Amino acid sequence: MKEGGIVRRLFDVSVSILMAAVLLMSQSWAVTAAYADYSVNGSTDSTNLNSEDSNAIDDGSGPEGQESNASPVVNESQDTQQGSSEDVSEVVADDSAVRNQLTVKNVSVSAHVQNIGWMDPVGSGKVAGTTGRGLNLEALKISLEVDGAASQEQIAAAISVEAHVSNVGWQPAVGNGGTAGTTGQPRAVEALRVRLSGELSARYTVWYRVHSAEFGWLGWACDGADAGSAGYGRAVQAVQVAVLPKGDPAPGDTTSPFKNRSDDPASISVRSHTSNIGWMSPVRSGSVAGTTGRGLPMEALEAQLGWYGHSGSIELRGHVSNVGWQQWSKGHCGTTGKSQRLEAVQIRLTGEAADKYDIWYCAHVSGIGWLDWACNGAAAGSAGKGRAIEAVKVVLVEKGGAAPGSSAKVFIGDPDAVTVSGSAVSGESLGSSSGQKATIGGKGAKLLNSIALSVAGQTDNGSISYSVMDGYSGWGVSSSDGGAAKAVSGAPIKAIKMSLIGQLAANYDIWYRVCDSGNGWTGWASNGQACGVSGGSSGLCGIDVALVNKGQSSPGSSANAFIETPGIGLVSQAHVASAGWLAPVGNGETAGQTGKSRSLQALYVATQGIDASVEVSAHVANIGWQPYVSGASYAGTVGKGLAIQAVKLRLTGNDASKYDIYYRIHAADYGWLGWAKNEAAAGTVGLSKQAEAIQIKLVAKGSSDAPVQDHDALIKLPGLSAKANCSGLGWQAPVGNGSVAGTVGQNRAMEAMQLSLSDSSMSGGISYSAHVSNIGWQSAVSDGATSGTVGQGQQIQAVKINLTGDVSNYFDVWYRVHVSNYGWLGWTKNGSSAGTTKLGIPVQALQVKIVPKGASAPGSTSDSYFETYRYMGYQTPGSYPKVSCNSVQLPSYCTGYFTYVTPSRIPYNASRQDCINAFIQRAREYIGTRYIEPWSSWPGDAVDCSGLVLQCLYATGMDMGWYNPYNHRWLPEQTYNSMNWYRSNTFMPVSTSAMQRGDVVYYQGHIGIYIGNGRIIDSWPGIGVTERSVNAPGRVIGAARPFA
């Protein structure tokens, strides 16, 4: 063979060998990849994760925080095969299929541990976290390394992890390598859920288990199942995670991977409050709570139910010495700090607990020992024997389970008894009565507004239920076991119903009868039947109740137990000042009181026998008209001291069109007013007059029984319009009641006036006349006509004003004028002259005020009219008390010894200095006069401090009005006028550092007259009237200037 041929042949052989080596290597790679894929999840070699002895699953005994090899190395096959080109194609195809399939190459778990932070990651089956060190796992990351993923999204979704975190609960799932749990928040992971993506989960199972505080290693969970605990507050401390091929055995024991506290059975805790010891330590189910053999009474008992995740509680009821049976209470019965022994108990479960368990209990009783076991609310112990419970045992038994012992003798006590109590319409208690038959009230007793019943000394589980009916709201909701069943506020009970419940109902009938204020004792009713009277204006004033053994005869006749009053009627009930709610009255009768000056404050009204109700609106002092109310709501107010002044009533309902409702008010100072009907107002408005009583009458349309409407039903303050025509200005805008018509301070005379009434509830008007310069008195005109002259330059100098018609029967008209040089004159009324005549002094302004008949004047009535010149010199400013050359005249009610008034000693043109001199001179004339409180008499008799000042002011003609010698002596509120004047700034206040001669000086409860140079004249107890230092009476608290 040629050398070139040999070379070519060698080359061909070399290429073939190389190709075979490539093919062999390709097969080796495919096998290695397959083995690598399998080895992550365990294989049949010595590193199989499924093997219980395998070192591939870490039991936590190795060093913490070390990363382990998640994929133990699998040796390549040593068999090298040589194949044809077809073999090469087949291997390449197989390799392509493997590479397109999503496979797990590696598992890595990182733990974030309390006080450590992130630890090094560990591999499949290794322990991430710590054990034996009490450190909480706070977060973890589980990462899968996969082949064959088409995108990063597919890698990220390969595995999801959910963590249940303390005080947070289950968090949203995180993906591949994400952090499950929290860091930086000291919160522990308590449970996990781990699952693979859909594609991976078809080929692999992800297994995981946790090491939990106090529980240790729990069983293995897989594919999203819960691992850990809930409800115990126990932290995960370590985890293990392994990914195995689908169908392979679990890495270990799968028993109890998750502990849920709600699966635990219920438990109870009981403790006793024992005499001379106090609260003792709690004991568990079946243990003795309290003491035996020491003679120490139990005083209170507590029992608590523990059942996580379930509803229910323990309720107890105790029979206490000197008290009897208490109400049911959650978790507690008896008393503490009162030395009262607990004699019997009842215990029961509620909610889910009552459905799942029976609660059994027995009592150790003084002088007797242990009694037998009671169950589910039955009484255990004794009652009426003076014996105390000393200890108890309490046991929970699943429903239907056997009793802990005998239940033959659980309670020793007297026969069951019923207790009834009640309160009157006025609110006062009517006492209580107990026994197998109990009675409160009777004929002539006060009307009942509420009742309460209970069954005492009972050995049977059960209760008593009862309800009452009143005439305004009908039957009320039921009450039970000592709760009050009430009629609406202030209303009497009309009828009652009573029923027993539970074992009581099986053993007894409850019989009852009532005493009605209008019908006496009714027949007996029982077991929920109505007993009483329907209709009329009567109410219940007594009740008899009896416990009768089941099926035995009634205590008496059952005839007429419930009486229905026939016919059509109306009932009303009044709440009156100082008396409260009065008894209801019938159609047309008086609700309220007359002749006692007591205000009507609230009112119920109801119809009977027709399909219509009465709605009432009341006009109340300080409030005005209230919205309409009916039925169980009263009109007016209770407890606020506010009088009803007027009312409006109307009928509503199907029969309203067939009837009229009439009503009238008895008003203070006026008596009975006329009848109103069907929503018209009756009473008074704007007069501050209290209604004291009302009569209401329901009448069929067209009936001759309708009241005669011949008087005014509503007395309402009429509106007033006053207009003045002033020189240089003409007609001014009208003003209302009590306002000023005309001008003040402009020196303009009034030349004409017009007065009129508006919005009056009765007939009548206003009449007036003017005294005009160069004309004299004009004839009276009325109701808006002009009095005086217009355009003639003539001045009004005086006026007279009168009310006419029915208006004059209920109202007075007061008026005063402001005249040139003098200012405002005094008030006068009802046709008297106001102003001046014969002096040529023009009126500049007019004030008119309409008030209820007999009401006080709006102000001083001094010098309302004169025909000779009065004081024209100095005058005090503003509204401060005025000086006058006329002596002060006391009101007519001032009679007897304490009516002395120092005569005015200043001329009509006196100056300010004249007033001050007269003031101080009169004070000097009192020096040496004795001190008697509260006198204000003449020099040489007696005065107190403010009485002295009052007489010295009188020397300037200063009328102090209400402050006078008579009132000072007899009205308690005027004993200390010094403080009254100080607090109300009766005189113009000035600084104590700027006092002048003629000022007054205030001390605490004292007053003096400052005469200058640091000296005062005052009247002092034990000294009388003297001149002394301004500091002698004590600390100066203020000063004022009567002559400013």
C-alpha cells in the first residue's frame, strides 16, 4: 500500500474512533443528567433520600448553618458503547426530550433566626434553623434550581411558600427564592405551606416538616398541607424540605404534621373565695375547689371555660345568705367582702359548649358533707337551712356521657316561692312579697307603673317571664327573673301576663289576679293569659301571684280575669309640678290640678274603641311649640320644671273624620279659657302663663254634646306696630312691642303717631289720643289712624293709650314718653296721661309695651306726667339711677314701720356737686345712729351699711326702685344689698385708686360712703354710724360713682 493510502486509511480510522467517542460521551451526558435529576429527590443508590438510615435527610444533629450537597454525586456509567449513525440519531432525540422537560437540579433552604439573622443555606433534607436553643424562626427562603425552563417567570413560579406568622396569620404566598415570614419585626413563623408549580407537581412531591417550640419535630407534610401549629403561640424553630419523585415514600413519619388548638377538648378552671382565706388557687376539672373539714364557708365561686376556637361560656347563679338567689352571671356567683355565705349554686354552659358537653357539679355542705352530682343548671347545695357550701367539684362530660357519680340527692331546700315587687306611677317603691302566694298593693293603693318577679329557692332549672300593658302603648316586651316590666313613663299598668319556663313550667302553674282602681279584684288567670282591664281610665293597684303544683285547681274563681270596657272613650293623664304623674281621667274630665298654682308639664292622651289616635303638640316654656306626638310618647317635658302653656290636638286614623276633639286650658291668672277643637291652639302664648289643667272631650260629628265655644281658647300676646312722625324727618319706620318710636338725642319733636295690633287671637284693638301744642287733647282714634298733626309744625306733648274689646280683658298697655330737657319719664298704663301739659315741652319719642293683665310695669312709674316743672339740672348718665327734686314714693305694698324715706333736698336745677353735698350731708346726720341688720330707718333709730347708703341716696331724690327700706327688711335676698349693688354694677364702677368724694366703697359684705381724704362714713355692727379710715372695715374690693 502506498504511503498516502496508509495515511488516508489511518485518518479514516481516527475519525471513526473520534465519532464513536463523541457518541459515547453524548450517551454518558444524558445518563448523568437523568441520574442528577433523580438524585435530587433520592435514588436507589446509597444516598437515597427515601431511606430511613440515609444521611441525605438531616436529623438536625449536624452542625447548624452549614450548606450541604443537595445532589449527591452519581458516578457515570463505565460502559462505553459504540453505535451506528442510527444510534447517534436516537440518542440525540432522547437528549432533546430530556432537555425540554422541567427538572429539579437542586433545593436550597435559608432560615432567618431570632438573634442570628440569615443563616447559611442548606440543601435538600437538611435542617434550616436551630433546635435546642429556643430561637424562633422568623423567615425562610426556599430556592429550586431547575432545568428546562422556558422563561424566568417559569423559574420564579416553580415553588410557592406560605408562612403563618404570629399576630399576623397566613401571609400571601411567595415564589421561588422569595422571603416567607418577616424580618426586623420580632414575629415568629408558626406554620408553613409549600407547593410546587403544576408541571413540577406532576413529577415531584415536595415534603417538609417543622421543629416547633415545646412540640419538637412534627410529622412530614407535603404539597401545600399545613405544617406547624395554630392557636398555641408556639414558634417554628427549624425546618426540613425535600423534593422527591412522584410516588416515592415520604422521608419519614407523617403523623401529626400540624397541631390545631381548636381540636383540643374543652377544659375548665374553678376557684373558690373562702372565708378567712380569700381567693384560692384555681383547680381543674374534677378537683376540689374550696376546703373541707375546716368549717370555712365559701363566699363566691368563679368558673372559666377554655375551648380555643369555639363559642360558649360558663354561667353561674348563687343562693347567698340574706340575699337569696342572684341573677345568672357569666363566670361568677356569690359575693366578696360582705361575709355572706354561698349556700347553693346553679351552673350551666352556653353556646357550642352546651351542645358538646354536660357540666356536672356537686357541693360539700356544712354539717352534711358531699351531696350528689347536679347537672346543667340544676341547684346544688341547700337553701333556707343556714348551711354554707364549703367546697365544690366541677366536671365536663361529653354529651350523653355517664355522670361522675350518683345524682340522687343534690339539693336540700324549702319549697319554691315566688317574689313580686313593684313601683308606683310616682316612682316610689311599693315593696315586695315572697311565698308560694305573694301579694303587693290592693284596694286604695297607689297605681302601679312597673313590676318585677322571680322564683326563689328553686331546685328546678327555669325562669319566670312576664309583661305589662298600658293604655298608651299596649303590651310591652317581656321581662324575666327580677327584671322590671314597665308601662310607659308615668302611666299605670292596665293588665299583666305571666309564664313559667323550663322545668318550672313542667312542675307548676303560675296563677295571678289584679286589683283595678275602678273594678276591684279580678278573677284568676294563669300561664300567659291576660289579666286586668282594657279601656277606661283605671289602673292596677294590686297583684296576687301563686305557684300551684301542675294540674291543681286555681286559688280562686277565674271569672272576669280580663275585663274589656265596651264603648268609645278617651283617656288623658297629666304630669304636674310637685305632684308628678296623676291618675288618668276619662272623656271630658280634668287632667291636672286647679287652685294649687302647679304647672301642667306633660300630657298623655289616647282614644278607646275607635280606629283613631290623638296627636298632641305642646307649647312649652323656653322651648315653644313641640312636634306632634301620640301613643306612648307624652307631650311636654318631665324633670325639667318647664310648664306647658298651650296645646293643639288632632285626630288621625280611619275614624278621625267621624269625630271632633275639643279641649280647653286652665291658665294661671285667667282660669278656664274657651274651648278649641281639631288642631286649633288653646292656652296662652307669649305671656309666660302656665297651664295648670286641661279638659279633653271626644265628640261624634254633629253631636249635641259638643261644648259651646263662647270664649277665647287662645290668649296670645298681640303684635304691636308703632309709628312716629318727627319734625324734619316725617314718618319713621314702624317699631314693635316695647321698641322706641321717634328719636332720642336729636332734639326732634314728635308731631303724629299711629298704633295698631296684629296677629291677635281675640277681638279688640288699640285706642290712643295726643295732646298737641296749640290744640290740646284730641279725640281718640284707633287701629292705625293718625293722632296728632302732619305738616303743621305742631308738637305732641302728651299721650293716652287704651286697649279695647277682649284684648283689654287679658292685657295691659304700658307706655312712656321721652320729652325735651327731661328725657324719659315714668311708665303709665291703660289710658293715663304720659308727658306734660301747660309747659310747652314736646314729646320726642314714645315706647309702648303690651303685657299680660296685672304684670309689673316695665320700669319706674315715677313722674310719668306733670303739669309743673320737674327737675331740670344735673342728671346721671345712661341707665344708672336718676336724681330728682321730688321725693321718692314707695310702692303701695310698703306699709308699716319700715317705710321711712329721706325727702329729696335738691332743687330741680341742682348741679352734680349739689347732689354729692346732699348725699354726704345726709350721711353726717346719721352719725351716732345704731346698727341693726337689715334696717334702713331715720337718724337716731337704726340702719345697717346698705340701709344708710339707701337713705342718703334718697336725699337726692334717687329712686332705687325694688331696693327700698321695706324690701330690705323683709326680703332675704336684700339683706346684703351692698353685694347686690357691687355684683350688678348698679352704680358706675370706678378704680379704687381714683375714688372721689361722693363715691361708694365696697368691701366683702359691706359698703361705705367716701367723703375724701381717705375717710368714709359707714354703719358697722357694734359701732353704728361713724366717720373713720377707708381701710378700717377691711380690704377694699371695689368702688362706684352714684353721681357720675
